[in-house]
Amino acid sequence: MQQLMKLSMIIFICFLQLLSCNKKKYGDVIFWQKTGSGFGITNVTINEHKADITEEYNLDPGCGASGVAVFTNLEEGVYNYTAFDGAQSWSGMVAISDGCVSIELN
């Protein structure tokens, strides 16, 4: 019985240590353009990953909208992005943390 208690205590301590580990955080970012912007399809790149903006919105469409350039499960940090629609180009940095960031290209 005493050994069972010791074993239970060791398992409990190991479990607590696993819970306290620094876990990596991931987030998402979307890029969108306003209705009437006239930019057409815009290609967005982050870290060699590409996505296209194919629809326009009057207001921030929020994460999960169709037709926006979506990048998911990015590890927490700061990323450079570029975007190009054939005539206009954009570039900048975006900070990723838990949740979703929305960036309007205008």
C-alpha cells in the first residue's frame, strides 16, 4: 500500500510538471481588401507560403471568411509579409500570438 502511494505521488508530480511546461503558441492571420478597392486578385506571401485574396468586403470580415488570404497555425512571433496584385504591392510585419489577426491591404 505504501509503494502504491509513492507511485501515485510520483505520477501526480510528473503530471504537474507536464502541465507547467512552456507550450508553443500558435495563431492565424488573414489579409483582406475593401469593396471597390479595384485591386483584383492579390497574392499574399508569408515565409514562402502563399494565399490569395479573391473577394472584397465593406468591413473587416473576420477570421473564417471566404475569399481572404488565410495563414493558419503560425508559431507565435513576428513575420514579414508581401502582397502583389499585378500593379500594386504591399509589405510589412505582423505579430502572431494566440488567436487571429486581421490585416486590411489598402
